[in-house]
Amino acid sequence: MKNMVRGIDYNETNDLPYPYKRPIEEMVEGFESLYTGAVIDVLQEMNIHHRWLGPEIKCLTKDLSRKSVAGYAFTVQWILDPRPDERERPAASMVDSYPEYSIIIVDTGNDNVSGFWGELATTVCMKRGVRGAVINGGAKDTGFVKQMDFPIFARFSSPVDGFYRSRLRGWQVPIWINDIRIDPWDFLIGDCDGVLTLSSDWAEQVLEKALKRSQDEDKTRDMLKQGITSQEASKKTGRKDL
């Protein structure tokens, strides 16, 4: 995989360098071995707060059970504007650029009616190795996508196509969801409790701490199953509390 992705903002193209020391495959595998609660614990210890996208954004198309979905952010921004787009198939160009190991995260411009993802986009994403999608708004064709077992986190489902109400402003640009800024290459992890976004400035540090914490939790869990008291287990693993 190339450590560069292409972005567009008002038809301008930008190169975005790879920000991590670990290979992207290792980053994704590491975060997908965790869950959002464990990552939140580490964020709180680091005094980093408000990285959860909120209770409304849930996985609509896949039964995650105890599984997590992780990938780096490929950002997309739409704006409410029903005028015809003068550009030649901009959305098709964007979809064709979706990279492996990414999660497509979509700012819909506060569209509370339309669906911005469907079966055809899912087909492309599965072929290209995209991990999932996060939409601050609606998804469509969710029945089809459930059969494809592809994770889409969204606020609601809708049969209304967003193309008739909105224009594609650009992709791989900074976006905001629930007062949280998401930049290209930031990391995303989602599970049954929702989605977290982690800045590329410290996502790798969070991963290292969270993996260590997960190992400690496994040791603590084994001790508790053996009948060791909660206080003693906490002391043995160096935890402040359970």
C-alpha cells in the first residue's frame, strides 16, 4: 500500500503523508483487538476527552457483538445545495479513490432526510478493502448492506438519495461532527457502543497504552475467576481500581 492518499477540496488536489511509525495493517489489527470502553479509559488517563461521536451514531448494518471496526479516516464533506454539479461525476471519482484500511466518514451538511450511502458504494468498498463507514446522517439500502455484512454507523436509514439535495464539497478535508474535528489519517474505532475518533497526533500512543491495559485486564479477569479478591487483584496488576 502506498503511504499517500489523494484529496480534493474545491477541485484542488493535495498529498497527505502517512503520519504513523507502525504499518497501517498493524494499527488496524491493534485497534480491532480492543473495544471503545478500553480506549476511552486510556483517553481519560491522558486527559483527552470528548472523542465519542455521540449516542445517535450506531452501527445499522452489522451485528458486531463483541467485535470492533477500526481504520483511518477518509473524510467526505457534502453541503446542502440542490443545484446541479458542473463537475464530471465527482462522487464516482471519490469512490474510486477509497483506500484499503480506511473508514469513510461523512459530514452530510446537517441533512436530516437523505441517505448518503448505499449498496453500490458498499460493493466498491468491500472490493477495495475499506473497513466501514461512519455517516453523520442517513444511510440507504440498509437491508441490502446487512446481507453484505458491511458495517455502516449512521444516525438513521432513509430511501431518499442525497444527490438530489446536496453537492459534494470535497474529500480528504477536515470535517466536524458533534463539535469534534476529524482530519484525514485520524483513527476511528467503532463497536456496539458507538464510534471514537483519535487524532493522528496521538493515536499511536493511545494504541500502545490501550494494548498494555488490555493485557492487564486479561490478567485481572483470570485472577477474579480464580477467586482472588478484587482489591488483591488490583494490587497485583498495579491498577488503581477495577
